[in-house]
Amino acid sequence: MKGVHFLISTLAILAFATFLASASDPSPLQDFCVAINDTKSPGIYINMHYITQNPVGSTVTPASVDQIAGLNTLGISLARIDFGPNGLNPPHTHPRGTEILVVLEGTLYVGFVTSNGDGNHLFTKVLNKGDVFVFPIGLIHFQLNVGHVNAVALAALSSQNPGVITIANAVFGSKPPINPDVLAKAFQVDNKVVNYLQKQFWYNNS
């Protein structure tokens, strides 16, 4: 019986380990595999927009598998973030990728919040040109231009399709809207506050 229990325990551990291993982009089985969304398309295009005159004062220009089909199966992507003075890349998460950010121009105040089990600790740093910061996969993070001039940063992510969930947009701008009673209780505020926030225009800067 001990042998049977050992075998069952071993199989359970292996199954759990396999489940964990599948939580990130899998290793490719070939050198590259270009994704094709339109078989009639003769090329690959990236639309570069650096307009920061919007409610949050920043613009994210991604270079993921959606823009560069050759990234398919390679497990990497990039994003350029342009900030106007006081521009913000609002609190958001990347559910499928860790991000490493380097400041190309300007000064940014950046940070991330750990998970509930770690006590929701806030880690922040002021970054100047050439400085680097890492945002672990899935954690809420942000970048704020604290300079008086434009700022530019480049982010590399450990997934060809890291995804992005902007917290305010998801919570208060979902379609259809979340029941105000749920949000009022979760945020410990009056329903009127929730109704006001749900009526706002939640800008998507990416």
C-alpha cells in the first residue's frame, strides 16, 4: 500500500508541476512561425502614434504579435510609452507577461503593488533617463511623468501577447456595467460615487 500511495503522490506532484509549467508562453517547436490574420495581406504594418493629448496624457504603442506577426510563438513583445508633462500610464496589469521598462527620455515615478498574500505592499522608484525597473507578471503597476517635459519609455514583455487590463476601465467602464451595489460594497463608498464613476469616459491609452 505504501508503494501505491507513493505512486499516487508522485503522479499528483507531476500533474501539478505540468499545470504550473503551462502557465506561461510555451517553448516554440520551430525557429519561428509567422501568424497570419489575413492571407491576402502582403505585409506587416505598425501604426506609430505618439499623441499624448488625451485624458491620461500618455500613449502606448504596442509591438506584440497583433502588430508583428513574426513574434508568434517567440514569447516576447515590446511597447513604447509616450508621456506628456504629468502624463500617466494608469494602474494596469499584464496577465501573461513580466515587464521590464527602460526610460529613454524624462523622469518617471513608477511602482507596483504586491498580491494580497504579500500584504499589498507598494514598491516605487523615480526613474531618470537610462534607469530600468521590472514589473512582475500579473501585478498592478503604473508610470507617471513627474517632469515638466515629455518623457519616453520602452517596455519589453515576456510574452508575445501579454494582454493588458486597465483597472479603472475594467471596474468602472465594463460593458455592461457591474452592479453598483457590488462596487459600493467593495470600495466602501456610497452608490452615488459609483454611479458617477460609471458615467465617466474611461480612456484607453493603448
